[in-house]
Amino acid sequence: MRDSRTSELVESIVQISRQKNGDDLRLSLLKTVMEALDANTTRFLRHVRARGGQSWLEDFQALRSASSLNGYELKLFSSATVSLSEPMQHCVETGLPLQSAGADGSPLFIHPVADGGIVHELIVVEVSRHNDNDFRLTKAIVQLYQNYLDLVRATERDTLTGLLNRRSLETSVSRLMYSAARHSSRRGPEGQRLADAGERYWLAVIDIDHFKRVNDSFGHLFGDEVLLLVARVMQQCFRADDLLFRYGGEEFIVILQAHSAAEAHAALERYRQQVSSYRFPQLERVTVSIGFVELKSEVLMSEAVGHADQALYHAKAHGRDQVCDYAQLVQQHAAPTALLNSAVDLF
């Protein structure tokens, strides 16, 4: 029996090492902990910063279930806001794992996961009884997860700017759309659809105006510095929960949450103004053009990027240094697709 348990644990750990993105890695860890410890529940709590301030969300949860084939069931992307207990808060502040007890007295193992020295995830495991060996085993599994998560993060980041890269775009958006679909389909006790939680997402394509001239005039090393500074302004201007990507060359993508097109436009306009007013070394001024579109579950990612690109081309062809909404252009019959084949010097 012991040999069988050890074999199952080793196989679960091997599965952790096979994962290529953060969400798959988290799910693999959940399964490993549930199977290795016979835990009652395992929860992933994630720190986010939004308009109302900072909060913690419950992303993933595994619950012991006798009716499930493998003995537990998974709940994904619940995004339920949670309040940290005093032991959890202590874990965040110290970065050290600890044993504690839940509100009902049930034993808990609490493990922090850090990024750049800052705790941004908590893994909370409820077990049947306190056991130092199980605690040490959980600690080792979480450390293994942390090591592989660091490797996954490295593959998802642009080496120059530190922003997310093009490879991670589709996975990130798929997760957002899944979460948004879950919230939009929630219903009350009488079966009525609940009020819209406001989870609407927008994709913006940002392009540095006349960037080729910068490279031609000052060289590619200076061009890289401009890219770094533009990315830094992005990180300062947008919220920590917005997703920032370097899409390629001088092109960036932002995924942001907003209740309306006007709100999304205002956020992007603030960024445009901050870039325009930023003092870049040796350059009088750098500007950006932006096109954006609402993300919808029924629209393919490539199509959404294409629509935002068309709005960007419209901005380029009509003076640059502005923000254009694809839906608004369509309403105005601006026919942005025609610009893709135009001879205008857009870059």
C-alpha cells in the first residue's frame, strides 16, 4: 500500500513538471496535494489590485467528494473575494508557511507563493489532523511548484521589457473569458439572471509613432531604451490587474476591465497623454497611437486583435497620437479595413 502511495505521489509530481502555463501548473498542484495528503480542501488565493483597492480572490478550489471518481472535485476561476484570517495575513507579511486552524477549528496548512519577493498567492490546505510530516511534505510540494512557476513565468515574459509576451496572450484571454462567462451566467434562487457584475474586457493595440525613425536616427540600442520607457509608463499608468503585453517590435497590447467603452477609452487616453508628456532622453517627444475593441467570448482572439489593429491603422492615418474605438468606427462607417492596404506611411 505504501509503495503504491509513493508511486502515485511521484507520478503527480512528474505531472507538475510537465505543465507549460501557470493555470495548468496550479491545477496539477491541487491534484497532487489532494492525493498525497487526503486533504479535505485545497484552495488557491490570489492577490489583485482593482479600483476599489487591494483584495484577495479564490481562484481554484479542490473539495473532498465521495461521489467523485478520484475522490475530490475541482472548482475553477470562482474569483470570489475572500478576507484573510490573521494567520493568513501573517503568512503574507513574513513569507513563511505555517500551521493554523480554520474558523471551525479544522487544521490548516498555509503556504505563501512569491513573485519578486512579494507574496501574491496563498495555498491553503485543510486536513483532518495536524501532522508535522504532512506539513513538511506540503511545504516541499509547494516549493517545487514555486520553482516551476518561476520557470513558466520566465517563458511568459518579454526579455527586454519584462511585460508578458505574445506567447502568453491567448492563454491569458481564454482565462478572462471563462471567468467572465461564469459570472454572466450566475442566477439567483428563483432562477433569475443576476445583475451584470460589470466584467467586460477590452483589448487595445498600442503602437509607437514613427519608431522606425528613432531606430534609424539613434540606433537600435536607443530604440530599446524607448521601448523600456514606454513599457514603464504602461506599468505606472494601468492597474496591476490589467494585462500588459509586448506583442512584437514597437507594438504592445493591453487587456483591461471597464464597464463601458467610454471608461476603456478614458483609461487608454490617460496612458496616451502620459506618454506624450513623458520626457524621453534626446527626443523632444514620443507619441503612441491606440486602437481598441471589446473582447467577446464568441469572437476569436485573432479576430479581436485584427479589429483593434484596424482601429489603430485608422488612428495612424488620421494624425496619429490618438485613441480609436473599433465599434465606434464601424458605426460611423469609417471602413477601417480599407486602411490595411493603403499606401499611407503609417509607421
